[in-house]
Amino acid sequence: MEILNLSLPATNRFASNYLEQSADIQSFFHYRFNDLQEDKKRIAELNNRPFPRMEVAAHIENFMERFPTSEAVMKSINKLKKDNSLVVVGGQQAGILTGPLYSIHKVISIIKLAEQKERQLGIPVIPVFWIAGEDHDFQEVNHVFVPVKEKIDKWIYPEKVHQKKMVTDITLNKDICLSWVENLIKNYGETEHTNGLLEFAEAQVIKSATFVDFFAHIIMELFKDYGLLIVDSGNRDFRQIQKEFFKKQIVHHDIITFSLLEQQKQIGKNGFPITIEASEKAANLFYYDQRANERILLEYDREFDRFVGKSGTITFSKEELVELVDEHPAKFSNNVVTRPLMQEWLFPTIAFIAGPGEISYWAELKLVFEHFNIKMPPIVPRLNITFLDRSIESDISELNLNLIDVLSKGTEKEREQFLAAIKDKELAVLFSSTIEQLIKQYKMIEAKTEQLDRALLPMLKKNENYLLKEIGFMQSKLEEAVKLKHDVLLKKYARVDLALRPDGFPQERVWNVFYYLNQYGLTFMNKLMAETFEFDGCHKVLKV
């Protein structure tokens, strides 16, 4: 594969400034990324902090027993037990068939950066993927997009989930899932790799009991040879390890919220939008109500000194919550504010891999971390990758398009310019003149009709509109005939957009990895992982 490194702006202004490491942005973070001296400072900090290494390693070893494994995975587990080891961590929700491509890009980023840091620092560095199984927004993970006739089609997994269940608790109906996945893959079109991909997908479905299982089986089957470790934040056993940290969050809930709001004020003063929605009532903790089978966000009622959820349907004192955590830690889960804290208490993190949105919300947490006398890890922007098929590259060349412009904005502007160039100017003038004359003549007829019989005016207007509509119809038909002469070129514009900027969005936010596995085979990931990637903020275009 050939890799092009292109300078593209990030999807939000804050992340773009962060990539440039500008001084006003850097003040919201504790470390600069891509700086070996900063890494050494981070190691010194981590060496002075305790971590439940053995408990976490034992949990991961037990949790990963049911997923595809390798000698590299076992080596990573053993590395994690060492006192000097570090981790590169990043996470994502458990999307059906792994969700949009950026989930895969994040896994690749975690593995590649861990390899790089281990070489640079000369100490064990382990790649860890944090599956956000505690998330309850099923609508975000239950679909993929499929290309159909040069457009994108949303394929929604047919099983319904009515309660706000954590994704880790959503079971998989294997018959429904097998049928849906088979239809989806066949819809990609048959290639020499389709039958093998169908067998691969079927094997993962059969082994999976839940949505998280299905996600984890696919990820580990694709990346097991690179020492990747996974955790599920919704796993009950994992939250047993988090018990003392949950208590700390409850006891310090008011300071956490105050620190967040104060940091947000500083970011706002610098002219950047706020990412995390928060109020003074925020408790930054979810409680799983078994009666309602629902995950409920808690708030703090200062007047009554109580934690409440969902219009007061559940309510606890601070002491009751601490006691509940001690007895049933699986009932509790983090929100966007406390999840980074929990990660940093559990893992000695040398780098957190972040997407553009995550970079923004980590910036809002600096004072929260400082309250607990710890620092945020270096936040490393994940790899932004676009797959460029050779046939699409040929289309771009033939259409004389600029690849950076296509990746940033699509081809709409260039397509409109092309349409303007091929438009029959004489025909347009003729139709414009005809319409103008018709309207002028009807105004004269209207004046006469008003003198003779006003009751006929509505009929006259209807007649005029009918003729204008018919002229418009004929005009559009003739314009279509002009376009048809250039149909081959116009389809190339559509094909380029569909591949690189589908529906106006980056490729990685729309297409799913199974589309590419169907095109290039199950070895595609291995070929990708054989490449060298630099975490330099450049957009990586891989010619395939």
C-alpha cells in the first residue's frame, strides 16, 4: 500500500488548534503529545501512583478467555503485571459489525502507538481497547450504512430494545442476526472474498451471546496477533475492581462538578464551544434501576442533600450510595466526566488515543484531575485514515480534482461548475424568454377577464400555472437529455463522493469495515497493520 500524508483540518476548530499544539490550547492539558521529554515526565508521575495492576490483569485474563487469543495477547497480559509497564488506551461503543470505520482506526492507532512507545521508551507498553459497554444509547450502535445505487442506505438491526439497557446487557438473537448480516454482506456485491467473509461473520455470531460479545469477537479475530487487550466497562466483574473509585467519586461529587464548570468557563473565555453538557446538579454517575430495567443518570439536590434520578423516582443519601457501591458496584457506571478518571485510576496510561470530539471534552477535565492530585495523560489524536481505491484515484485524475478538496468538501462545487459548462445556453435563453412572454400575455388576459367576468380569474390563474408547469417539465427533460450525453463523467463525480465523502461526511464516519473486507479479503487488516504510521496529525490516505 502507498500512504499519502495530507494536511487536513480536524472536524472541529478546537481539535485543529490542538493538532498545531498552539499555546492557548496547550494550557488546558498537562502534557504535550509527540514529545519524548513529556513522556518521561509522565512516567515519573506514574511511578509515584499506585495501580491495581494484578487485579486488572487477572480480570482481563479471565474476561478474554472466551474471545480469540494468541501468544501476543498472553504476552500483553503478563506485561501488564510488571511494575514498570504502561498502557496506551482508547475506547468506543460496541457498534454492530464494529460500527463506522473510525472504531477500527482507533484500534489501529492504539496498537501502533503502543508499539512505537515501547521502542522509544524501552519499557513494556500494552495496547488496551476500552469497550463502552455501559452505554445505553442503542440507536447509536444498531446500524451500518451500505452503498446502494450511488447513494447511502441505512441498514438498522431489526431487534428492538425499549428500555435504557446497557449495551453489554443486550442479548443477541442469533437467528435474526445471522439473517441480517448475511443479507447485508450479500448486498455489498459478490467478490472472490464474499463466501469467506460470510463464514467469518457467521462464526462470530454463533460464538456471541450479547452485542458486546459480537463486537469483541470481531475485533479480537482481526487484531489478536498484535497483543491487543480489551475491557468492557459494563462488565460486572470489572466494576468490582472499581468499587473504591466509585466511592471516591460519590464523596467528591460536588468538587468534580465545580471543577468541570470552572474549567469550562476558562475554555469559553478563550472563544471555544463547550462539549460536555453539565449543570451544578450533576452527580456524574449512573445508577442501574433493576425495577425499571433502566440506567438512570443521578443528580444532586442541594436543598435536601440527596442524590435523585428521573424526576425523583429514586433517591439516596450520600451514605446510602456509598453503602450500595460497597455491596453492589455493578449497579453503578460512569458518565463522560468520570470515565476518564476511572481509566486513569485503573491503568498506568502513557497516552490516550482520542478522536476530535474527545480532545475537546478532555480539555474540560483538567481541574477535575488536579483535584485528585493526578494529571491527565498525553492526549494523542487518533489516526485519520481514508482508503482510496485505485479506480477512484483514476476518476479523480480524469476529473482533474484536487484530492485534499475532495476529502474536505466533496465534489459538489466542481460538479456544479461542470454542469454549468455543459449547459445549453441558447436553450436556457429560449425557455426564459418563453416564460417571460407567457407571463406578460397572461397579465393582459387577466386585465380583460377582470372587466368581463371576475369569477373566471381563478380558472385563468390555474390555466397559467398549468402551462408554466408544462414548460418547466419540458425544460427539465431537455436539460436531462444534455446531462445524459455526459452521464459517464457525472457518474464519476458521484462515485468519487460515494467513496470518499458519502452524503457529505468523511468516509470513516459512514462506511463499515466489512465493505472493505468484502472487497479486499480478510487479510486486508494484516496488510494495513504491516504499514508504518506516524502520529503527526496528518491525514493518511491509503491507496488500495
